[in-house]
Amino acid sequence: MPLLLRAIASRAAPVLRRHTVSQRANIYTAPAKEKIGPVETVIALGMFSLAILGPSGWILAHLEDYKKKE
């Protein structure tokens, strides 16, 4: 195990000592071409909520089924 750590450290140390190159993203800000209405906003927020909370809600709703041994 110490040999493995030494090998990793010997490869990582020179990389960590180098000067990091800062990268800049070309971001241009401008007003939106089209306004997003309240209906589109509600639909988008609903879809994001469903995508994030849906799977965990499914698991919690079927927790008793997962506990059964079959």
C-alpha cells in the first residue's frame, strides 16, 4: 500500500506544483431575444421539480415493497 501511495504522489506532485493556467470563457451578455412568459416558467419549474423529486418520491412511496424479501 505505501508503494502505491508513493507512486501516486510521485506522479501527482509535479502536476500540483505547476502554475495553473487560467482559462477564460467568452461570455456575452445581452437581453433575451424573446421574453419567457409565466406559463413557460411554471412548466419548466414543474418539470425540473418532477425530475429531481420524482424518483425519490417513488422510492419513498414503495419503501414497504422494497423491504419485503421474496
